[in-house]
Amino acid sequence: ILDSVWQTSPDLVFTYVSPAVTRQLGYSPEEVVGIPLTRLLTEPSARYLQGRLLERKEEFFQGNRDLSSLFEVEMVHRDGSIRSFEVSSTAVLGLDGSVEGFQGMTRDITERKRVKAALAESEERFRDLFSNMAAGVVIYTPTEDYTDFIIHDLNHAVETIEKVKKEEIVGRSVRDVFPGIVEFGLYDVFLRVARTGIPESLPVGMYKDNRISGWRENYVYRLASGEVVALYEDRTEQKQAESAMEESNERFRIVAQTTNDTIWDWDLVRDRIWWSEGMKTVFGYPFEDIDCSINWWEERLHPDDRERVVHGLNATIREGRDHWSEEYRFRRADGSYAVVNDRGTIMHDATGKPFRMVGAILDITERKEAEEALALSRVQLSH
């Protein structure tokens, strides 16, 4: 047999051991017979066994004649490694009732304990992950006829997202706790996944009942136990942010269409500029002729203004300032030059690095011409 069979004297010195000891500890039976059991044990196991033996002797003196025991110890293999064993033993009694020795069997449970410890560690990691995930996780047990799903477990994120207490909803029907689940479409997903075992995703949608509402994105799968798991994200803040962004973009588009200014938006990281329709209506450039790089704009500055304007713009960005403005001449599509007033606001990230600049170009050619004509008229009148 694979287990070691052994006998000892009353003081735990081996008097017999079966050949299985070689597979378990690397010693031959002849090497083991004549040495005390405690010599093969680790120090903690030796202390444990000696204490246990004293307890059993005390029980024996008090009249307890059932001296069988089942316990675990650690023993040292010949190669120095530590092995775990399950020991079942009993006392050998003489005709006068005295203890003449002990006999029993030793089973190597090293691998079993390793697997058990690994499983416990894995379960602990899972429980930590389960408890601390930002996503909501709910485990459901389907009823025998698959007509309902009972809440079996959930993580803390669910309590936060859905404003519930775990102890108040575990054991209850999902349709009782979340009555909007059928209309939301998630209940049908539960039914299909529970029956087929094929995971399904439910895209972002608005969940709503008489207590809560919010945007949810679900992924549902079935465990080997038959339980159904819903892993989901609360997308409410994201959807609200997207809605706010759409409204902001719409306002920006309306402003860009109705103002006399030519609006521009410069992505400093990618060096890409967006121009409003003013570049077409005010300066005559079709959109297909407009290059979105900064070089396209620089090339259309008047040669006498270019160095001054470009240097000033770059210096403003480099020095970390928030605002820039400049007056210069800008070439129209027909080759003529317009006098413009250009101003922009620079945005910085949390580290102070500039990443975006938004501004507007106002054509002030007529105003400048009127000012020049007025000045000329005054000069002529003075003479």
C-alpha cells in the first residue's frame, strides 16, 4: 500500500515500518527502525506530538480506553524538504491493560495541503478583487424552472451604484429588487445565458425604476455551478459628460456660424487647426484648399509681418502665458491683404503644459481704411 504502516515502543521508537517509508521520506525501513519518531519530525510537530501523547496518557489513566487518534504532522525528508502527513494511530495494550506501544498508518498529504493552500489563496485574491472592483458584480441563482433569479452575492460597488445594502437584498428576486430589469432588456439576457451558457453583452442603456435611474453597460455569463453573473459599469457620469459636450459643441457651432469673426481651434499637441466657415466667407478660401497645419496660416501672413507675428505667438506659448493678440495683414484667396486683429486663449494641463489654443480673427480692413481716410482728411484740412 502507498501509506506507511508502522509500530513503535511506548516511548515512540520505531520497531517496524513498511517499505512505503522510502517513497515518503527517502529512508529504507532498516534506517528507520530503532530511531524515535520525533527525530523525523519538524521541531513544532515534535512538540505538538509530545504534548498530545501526554494528554492521551492522562485520558487513559482516567479510564478512557479509546486511544485511537487522527492528527497531522510535518516530517523532514531525507533531502531536507518538509512533507506533511496525516497520521492515524492507536495504542497497543498488553494483557494487563498497560500500553505496550503504538501502531498506525501515515499518509502523505503534502500535495493535498499545497492545493488546499493555493485554493485558499486564490479564493482570498478573488474575494479581495470582488470586493474592491469599481465595476458592479452580482451573482444570481436561477430557480429550477428558470423563471426567476435570486440574488446570491454582490460586491460593494453594487451597494454604492444602486444605493442598496447587501444584507437587505441577498436572497430576494431580481425582479423584486430591480423591477425595471424586464423593460431594460437584461432579464431576457439572463434567461438566454442561464439556458445556453453563452455569454452576452448588453450595450449601454438607461435603466429606470421607481427608485433609481442611470446608464448601465452589462456583461452576463454563467458559472460552472449554473449561477449567472452580471458584471456591469455605471456609465451615467460618462453619458452626462457626453451630453454636456454635445451641447457645448452645438453652442460653439452656432457662435462660429453667427459671428463675424473667423474662429480657430489649434491642437498644440498634434499641430492641427480647425477653422470656422469665416475662412471661406471672409477670406475666400474653400475648405478643400485649407491645410490644417500652422504652416498654412504662417505662409499667408504678409512678408513684412510674418517674423514679428510668429515670434510673438511662439514666445507667448513658450512663456506659459494665457492670452495672445496681434494685428497683422493676412492674404485673402484673391491675393489681396486684409488687416486683421487676431486674439487667442491658451489652455494648459495640470502640469502647466499648453495643449490647446482657441481664438478668433476679426477683419478690420474697412475700419483701418476709414481711420486712414479720416487722418488724411484732417491733414488736408489743416493745410
